[in-house]
Amino acid sequence: IMQQGDDLEDDFVIDDDLVALSGEEDAGLEGGFFSDDEKEGAVSGDEDVAQSPADDAVTMKRRKRREKEKERKVRKRKLVQSVDVVEHSITAQPPGTLSDYLSSIQAKCFSKLSPIELDDMRIPETSIADTTAWTGPRTLDQLVEFIIKVIPTLHIRLSQKSKNNGSPTLLFITGAALRVADVTRVLKEKKLRGEKGGEVAKLFAKHFKLVEHVAYLKRTKVGAAVGTPGRVGKLLCDTDALTVSALSHIILDVTYQDSKKRSLLDIPETRDEVFKTVLGGPQVQKAIKEGKIQVVLF
């Protein structure tokens, strides 16, 4: 792989805590400014006062509503975090097979192109990381070990700080906003990055406007960026805030499935965004063909 060492600072120490794009976001995803205990206390404090039967009925309705809301949030969280581990996942195949697989998916996105045009856009075997040595499950609890053992170059680069703002060495592409938050927490582990490693950016449209991400990236040294293909693609193609000057790896979160058993490349919208605006972005496509960026299927 052609390395871009000039884009990274030379002195680094292996290890630590990454700062996510927004500390408030996790609270927003969980819902509300008060904890469940505080909400309970706010109502129970009134229960010492004598209440009429009508008041009792209202209180019971409120309790049931709160309980249902809690259950709904727990179910939603479990659905987002659930992953079906496929024993014979395509991700475990050698680069040549993966190149054919990605080419077949790419053809679905560009159905009007000729075979020659499609071949010109093909991600070459040499630009796909060989991860066949990894025999464990491709789940978030294994992501850190996966990177350390199978992509050691990326591990080293994540411990270095980029010299330029908005220039990550890793783009992790996944299909859901809550999944972005989960992956970000994992990539913040000290074991993965050093004391001088850059921040981890969360890039999705659910809670943040595009202009907010542009402003953040232009003032921040980012080591890794985790995002949905729609938002990452817009930042790559429509702004100059997210650059590829230090980018060495793009991880596609293909093993993860949503509640409907669909992966990142199964959903037409996210599949198109991946191939048209992320991997198909002019700068990324050029760097992939030149061997400067490796595509990783996780």
C-alpha cells in the first residue's frame, strides 16, 4: 500500500481517548434531558397529596405511558445493536472474490452503464484488504482486535495525528445513525489509538446539519470518521471539509444487519450512496485505483 506519511505527524505514542463529534448526541439518542428516576420522582412527589379517583386514573395512565415508552426504547436499542453473525460471510473471502462481489453490487447501482464502463469503475483486487486471516466473528466487540491483528498499518496510523483538519485516515461507513454512535464508542478505545491520535467524528444527518459538520471538520484534526454513506458522500463531493489527503482505509460495515435482516449493501438507497458518492467520489476513486486507499469489508 502506498503510504502517505507526510500527512501525519512523526512523533506519536501508541494509545487513548477519542473525542466524538458531539457529546450531547448520545443523550439525544437515548431521549430526553431527565433520567427515568428523575421522571419517576417528578410524578411520585405529588402522590403524597390526597388524590381523587379521577386523579388516580390519570396517574396510572401516566405510569403506563412511561413504562411503554421505556420498553419501546429498550426494544429499539436492541434492534439497532443486534447483528446476525453469518458463518460463511462474503467478508471472509479473499480479495479476488471480494472484487467480483463488489463489482456485481456496483452494476446494480449503474444499470445503464456498459460492461466496459463498469469495468473501468471496478475496485481492483489490489485495493481490497486481505482479511482472510481473521476467523472470529465480525462484530463490534471484536472490531478493535480485528484492526490490530488484520490491518496493523491502520492501527499504527490511528495512533498518529493528521497534520490537516478534516483529514481522517479511516472512514467507517455504516447504514444507521445509532450504529454510527456504537461504532464511534468502540473506535475511541485507548488500545486502538495513541495519546496523540485524532478525534473520532460522527457523521450522519439525523441530529446535525451539513453546515455544522463542515464547520466542525474545518477546525478539527480527525483520526477516524464514522458515518452514513449519505452524509459522508455529501461531505466528500459537495464540500471541501472532508479530505482524502491522509485517508488510507475505508471500512464497509457489511456484516451488520438491521431489524429487517438487511445489510448496508442490501438497501438500494444506502447501496447507491456507497458506490456513487463515497467509493465513486472522484478523489476517492482516483486514490483507490492508485493503491493509496484500501477497502475493507467488516
